[in-house]
Amino acid sequence: SVTISSEYDFIFKIVIIGDSSVGKSNLLLRFTRNEFRLDTQSTIGVEFAYKQLLIDGKRIKTQVWDTAGQERFKTVIPQFYRGSEGALVVFDLTKPDTFQHVSTWIEEVYRHTPADLPIVLVGNKSDLVEQRAVSREEATALAKHLNLSYMETSALNASNVEQAFVLLVSSVYEKNK
Ligand code: GDP
Ligand code: MG
């Protein structure tokens, strides 16, 4: 949906999804408040947060939704996806099982949203260099196969976090402008 007001030119809802503990809540915190927490585990209580971006000279208000821990049950309520215009699908670069579940999360996203919804695949925790267990090559190959963009982020040291969201919101903007 596109809303015009004096504060912003566009407002887009985007969702962050993926397995438990991959860093979704911290990506949201880093992007919207430039904060990081070691102990966000399901108690964070934030349903969504806003961040204003300037893309192509347009003020874009981004409403970012977090699962608030529902993903532990391998699914989230349909309201979570309702009206969303983009998704970040996140896995943990140190946990291969979270990478293996990416396709399932993408199927779940497409079950609730239009098939051409922009999605950015995100490998998070790039700061844990020694513990890396998913290579950039295999993640890039999966992204290519699924026709998605891929970025590696660290919510801890802020590497690529804003870039991943800007990449997603730019695709959403291009589709909706
Ligand atoms: P969620 O369950 O996907 O929302 O994951 P959280 O944001 O709650 O993060 C789970 C755990 O991973 C917490 O202990 C975080 O501090 C930690 N974490 C999140 N992002 C990063 C990151 O980029 N690097 C490192 N080293 N730890 C992270
Ligand atoms: Mg969380």
C-alpha cells in the first residue's frame, strides 16, 4: 500500500523471518535504533518498529515487523504477513540447519504474499568468522536458484545491516513507485 502524507512519501511494511536465534530481533534493533542485545530471546516484546529512509529522493517510512518469538512453532500467524511488501529471510552463518530451513521459510512467505514479493536472503553473524559453517558460495548459489539477492550481515558490529534493508526497500520502492 502507498500512503502520501506530509511526513513521508511512501510507507512500506516489511517482515523479518527465519529460524529462532538467527538474529532477527537484533537486526531490527540495529536498523531502527542502532542497538544490540545479547539477551533478546523472545522477551523483546517489540512487534514492529519504524525507520525513515531516503531513497531516490523519496522519504520512505519503513515499518519493520518482528515475529516476537512465534517462529519457534515453525509458523507465524497470517496477520504477520498481511499487507507486507517485502521480506528479509534470515539464517545464521554459523548454523547450517538454519540455512537448510530457508526454502521452507520462503515457501511460507509466498503462501501469504504475492509471488513477486521482493525478498532479500540474509546470512547473519558474519562477525563470528571462526564459527562460520555456511560458505558465501553455497548461500549465493541458493539465492541465485531462488532468484533472490543475498547479503551477509552482523547485527553485532552493524556490518551491512542498513545496506540489507536499503536493498530490500529499494526493490519494494521500484515495484510500488
Ligand atoms: P531471533 O531469535 O532471530 O530474534 O535472534 P536474536 O536477535 O534474539 O539473537 C539471538 C542471539 O544471537 C542473541 O544472543 C544475540 O545477541 C545473538 N546475535 C544476534 N545477531 C548477532 C550477530 O550478528 N553476531 C553475533 N555474534 N551474535 C548475534
Ligand atoms: Mg526474536
